[in-house]
Amino acid sequence: MKVILLTDIKGVGRKDQVINASDGYARNFLFPKNMAVEANKENMAKLKSREQSKQYKKDQDKEKAKQLADQLSKIMIKIKVKVGESGKIFGGVSSKEIVEVLRREHNIEIDKKKVELKEAIKVLGITIVKIRLYEGIYGKLKVDVISE
């Protein structure tokens, strides 16, 4: 019997997957526990509709990410830091500081985990920072570190 899984079941399949299950397993275990529904025309149509909805949402998110990447490429943020007499920076500029400046000055919300910095910026001048926005889409932001 063909069934559509409503939840992930270890060793059987993932949510929204159509599988062949024995009649007894489907009727005595999957259906009573609301883990699956029969793969009839109505349920297949609902599944197809859900998949189209997910794909539409993914496409929308991808488009927003592309627009944000374009917007970020036109922005240069300035971050003031304390500098010693020899021109060395005390500490460094972290992804958290970059995200805070973006939020405060440009009203752009980005998770600090998406800012790809191997280590804090420890030099004065312009640094290009890569920001992961979506699968395969990166934004490049110019960060100008200046002394106070």
C-alpha cells in the first residue's frame, strides 16, 4: 500500500515522502499514530500543493538574499577603534560589532553567525567581509576600521 509519511520515521522514510508499506504496518501502526496517510488522489494533490508552496517560499527567500547581497555591496560601514601609539589596535573588530553597526546605521538584520570572519579584524583600513545570506549566495560588505 502506498502511503505519505507525515513525520520522519527512522529506517522508513522522511516527512512528505511516498513509500510502499505493507497493509498491516500501515493500518495497525502508521495510520492510528497519525504518522502517515493513504496516498490517494486527494492526499497526493495536497502533497503536491505543499511542495509547490515550499518551492515558492524558497524562491522568494533566494530573491531576497540576492537583493540583500546587492544592497550590501554598495554599503561601507565605519567602525572606530582605540589604537595604541605604535598604530596597533586594542582587541579587534568582531562579527558582533559589524552586525550591530549594520542594524543601527542601515536597519539590516543579519545573524552574526553568517558573517564569515576567521578571526577579528586587527588592522586599520578597509577590509571586505563575506556574509553568507543563502545557499550559494554571499554578500560582500566593506568595513572601514578607523582610529578614534
